[in-house]
Amino acid sequence: MTAPTRAEDGARHEPRRRSWLGLLPLAVLAFAVLIGLGIWQIQRKAWKENLIASLTARVAAPPEALPASWPHLDQTSNEYRRVQFTAEFDHRREALVFASATGFRPDVTGPGYWVFTPARLADGGIVMVNRGFVPDGRQDPTSRAQGQVSGPVDIVGALRWPDTRHWFTLADDIAHNLWFTRDPVAIAGAKGLHIKALYVVAPFYVEEESPAPPGGLPQPGKLVVSLPDNHLQYALTWFGLALVLVIWFAAWAFGSGRAKRAASEAGAAGTAPSPPPP
């Protein structure tokens, strides 16, 4: 029995190289996912641009009369639509909603609250109105008594629908008149307006833009459409990652092929027969 050659012994103990063909399906799948995410972001960009254009047109349109049929009012086609109506504020039942940063009111900065006040229409209906912003420390109505106007008021504002509650949304502190979601029906119910049969509470609220009250508080303001549109940047990121994947995989496959050919050539040289002795 002949002893194994050095090349045979090295080939026996050398770890087997993984063929690039074995990883090709995984690379193709990853490439398809990255391209799909990039295309999705392009589609999101088109959707966002259409949304911004639609909202910009609504907040720039002249105000219309307040809709008469509330139960069948469609949110998609009516939110941010400007309206004008006459109502009388019920300041005894105002509520404070914690104000967070919003792109629709860039004029509002710092901690504070939105003042939600029921506005009673001539027919007895109730529309909750976000009268505007008050900074922290001015939430007590007595600190802004000038702004507690009485009598009928001609209100101009935009229709808004309630915030969506999430699992991380803080619970409303009704005992201290502090709310963390802009929910007109819930606020009206907590204020006792739902128990009076002749009062019908609107499922929306109105974001007041005028008139400004004496003293300036609460601070109303016209909505400004300032939504972020970074979808092109996200799309380029996903497409860039797909390109990097292609370059990396091609370089790895080329290097793996060269190494495999080199190993085969070395093995063939090691097993070549030795010349006969003289």
C-alpha cells in the first residue's frame, strides 16, 4: 500500500469551500426584497405628494357652511375642510388636551395645552371647538379671563376627526380635566353633554383659526400643511443596498471560483506520477 501524497493529505483535511451557487437563491431573494422596498417607497412618495396637494387645497379653500348631516359625514373627503358657523361657547365645560408637536401648527412651540370648548348651535347641536393653544401655566381660565368671550361667535376653522388611541397613549385624567387624545365625543360625554337628549354632539371637532380672542389666549391659528416627505431618500437607500449586495456577491463569487480553480490545480499537480528512477 502506498502512502498518501502530501496533496492528498492536505485535500483530506482542508475544509470544503461552499459554492457560490448554493448562496445564489438567498442572494436573489435578498435582492428582490431590497428592490421591492425601494419600489414601495416610490409608491409611498406618490401617495404622500397627492395627500399634501389635497390637504393644501382644502386648507386654502374658502370656508363653507357647517355640514348638516353628521352621522353620515365621510372623514376621508371632509377632514381639514374649512367651515364657518355661529355658535355660543360653554366655557364651564372646557377641557384641556395635552399639546404635542404637530406639523399643522408650526407656530406652536413649547409645552402647553389645547383648549377644547363645547360650542352650542342655534338648533341645540354641540360642536367641540379646539379654540387654540395655551402655554403651561395658563391653563387656569381665570388667568386668561379676557379670552372667555360670551354670546354668539362667528367661528372659522377646519374639520378634524378624533385622534386614534394606541396602546402607549396615556389614560385621560378626567378628575383633573386633562386629556391626552383629541376625542370630542369622549370629552363631551365626560362633561355631561351626552345625557341630554336634545343635545347632539358632532363626531368631529373644529380647529379654530379665527376670531382671535381678547388677550390672545387661547391662541387659534390656521392649519399649515407641513408633512415630511422623505420617501425618495428611503427609496435611494434601499436601491443602494441592492447595488451593494450585487457588487459584493459578484466579487465573492469571482474570488470563490478563483480559489476553487487554484485548489484543483494544486491537487492535480500533487497527484502527478513521479518520473522513473534512472
